[in-house]
Amino acid sequence: MTTICAAAAGFALVLTGCGSSDSDRDRNVSVVGTGEVRGAPDILNADLGAQVNAGDVSAAVDGVNAKAKAMADAMVNAGVQREDIQTSQLSVQPEYAPEGRNITGYRATNSVHVVVRDLSKASAVLDAAVKAGGNDTRISNVSFDLADNSTLLTDARARAFEDAKSRAQEYADLSGLKLGEVETITESSNGGNTPMYRESAPTSDFALEPGQQTVSFTVQVTWNLK
């Protein structure tokens, strides 16, 4: 009978089978494999809008709605599809005097999430929005992403499994056993995104660098040892 007991911190693996049974099912190796693939992003996501301060609620709301509409129209004219612009936040907050008791006015915010599917137009789209919103423009987040990462995930999954199998084979060889059938597979993935720009005040002439998108995959596989 072969008895196997081993653990390696940092490698996320465990060998089990430290019992008295001679059954092959009692001897297994569980190993975590990782796979990573990089690809070029093909869409840009942005969260932006306008913020207007006024002495009363109606003026603040009317003002911010007008700015938000102008910004949305400008982005459409710059090449964004209208259906790729979605309202993400509407808010109206009172503003107080320094002593914190009397209301001196109201602050209204109207923000949208926009998806730019043609990266060659991304800089022009953001610049058009900023010019339309003027000093009331607010940009909270800009990031690049993949519209469809299924191909990269497939490649990363295959690399993760091969990594796990290679590790398991090494431990089988070290223990003088053979790698048998797969008993269990547990997987997780991370498509990730690439944050590029965060700013609360308006700027123009955006210089955007899409970089590379990393898709990673982790798989834990348990093999029977025989």
C-alpha cells in the first residue's frame, strides 16, 4: 500500500490519501492551474454627465437636464449609437450655508453610462461631450473592455487545465504513481477591465491608450492516482 501526505503553501495544492484503504479512489491529487491570455480591447465604457448648482430645485433640475441632453446629442453626433447611452444617476441635493442650517441652493446631477464601440471615435466622443457640457461636465470613470471575450476565455481555460495537469503529473511521478481519471473540476474566470481615466473636472483633447486586456482563468482539478 502506498501512503501519500503532502502540502505546498503558495502552490494551492493538496494531496490526499493518508488513510488505511488500498482503494485507488482513496488516492488523489488536487491541483490548481492558472491560464492567462491577453487581447486588444474593442470597446470603451464611460460614466459621465453634468452637475448644475442653482438657487431653487426647478432651476437646478432644468439646467442639468439641458446639459445632459446636449452632451448625449453631441456624443451621438460624434458616432455613438443612441441605444448605447443609458441614464445611470439622477440626484438633487440641498446645499447649506457654512453654519450648516440654512439651505442656500440645490445641486442637481444627471449622469449616463455610454459604450463606444468604435475605438477610433472614442477620443472625439469624449471631447464632444466635454465641450457640450462645458464647466458643468463631470467624468467619473473611463475604461476599456472586450465586447466578447469568449475566445480568450476558451484559450485561458485550456492553458489553466494544462497547467493543472502538468503539476499533477509531477506529483504523481514523485510519488511513484500514475495519473488516473479526473474526479472533479472547479473553475473560475476573470475577464477584467482596464481603467484608464478618472477625473471630476472637465478637460479636452483626450489622449487614450487602450493597452491590452487580460483574461485569466483558474481551475482546480482532482485526479485519481493509481
